[in-house]
Amino acid sequence: MMRYLIGLLFLCFSGLVAQTGPDSSSIDTRYLEDQFYIGVTYNFLLGQPDDVSQRNLSYGLQAGFIKDMPLNSNRTTAIGLGVGYGVYSYYSNLKAEENNNGILYSILENDSDFKRNKIETHVLEVPFEIRWRNSTPSEYKFWRLYAGMKFGYVFAGRSKLVPTDASKISFYNNDIRSFQYGLTLNFGYNTFNVHAYYSLSNLYNGNVFLDNESLNTQPLRVGLIFYIL
């Protein structure tokens, strides 16, 4: 976790440097905004069965590149299309156990029986945004509102249980849905911006059950996103 915090501090410094104004002799009237991004989120799981609850800090990290394509002459509106990478962890008391018949799900009743239990996804992401900002060629501190969608391909999804008195149990979970998509909203001023992602797809495939109840779970991620030119 410490390396993530160090990376975040480096990000903040980089963002501040990137947002300082240019020398008047180097003003570019055909400038492009916010083409590199990095963010940190807290992850929620919506629509879970009543007995399933989240534990620990369900965090996410994302980074990528977005091609900024202005739509007007003063470059305050644009379309953004990019590619990125995200890693998202969801800690809960929902245990996944692999056996010869597939993967079985159950509830970890007692918190003292385990240290950590999570699902972790590594996702190749394609964000698409409609962008509005009040920037100018010489002003690098401005308001922005970016709304759109994000499409993701989960190329690695893992379930991991760390008991209190045994070695960890970890395996690749094929029940995690490979293709995921959702709505995004990024809003803020200058370096610090609020980021939200609401999944329109289920975290799991359609045939995953807990005690005959289908797991219709949708991620919601809320956090901060930082842009670098």
C-alpha cells in the first residue's frame, strides 16, 4: 500500500507542475488538454445479497492516455477517446471456493476467521468522454466537466482469501465477467477532480449463485482523478 501512496504523491506533484502557466512566447492556440490521467478510487459493490457486506479498504487505481479532439475553435468542448489500465479490489465476506464442480460461494460468518477476503480485477479500459472546460491557450487552471462511458476487458480476475491461521488461498476466478462497461463523470478545478464510475454490467457472469440467489452485483467507484497534459 505504501508504494501506492508514494505514487499518488508523485502524481500530485506532477499535476501541479503540469498546470502552471506557460511563458507568453510559447502559447499554442491549437493546444490539447488532459491527455494523461491517473486516479485512485474507493469501490462499492451494489446489489449484493443481504448477508454480504464489504470489509477493509476496497481501493482502485487507474491510469491511461486519452486523445483530446476539440470540437470548436476556442477548444472548450471536445471528445476524448483513450486506452488505460485499472486494478480494482473489492473486499467483502463473500467467500469463493474452487472445487471439482466449479466455484462455490458462501458467507464468512465470523470476522475473526479471516484477515482479508477479496476479488481483484485487472482491466484494460477504453474511456470515451464528452468534454467541457473553460480553459484558454494561456490559462492552465480551469473548471472541467467530462462525462461519458468506459468499456473494460478483465484480463485477470482473482479471488483471494487470507485466513488467520493458514496460508492464503488464491485462484483465477472465471466467474468474473470479462467485458464490463459503465458511466463515468469527472468534475473539478485545476489539479484535483472528482471521479465517479457506475457499472451498467454485472461484476459476475449470469450463472453465479449464492444459496440459489443470483449474484447481480454492480461496482460503483468514487475517488479522485488527476490530469497531466
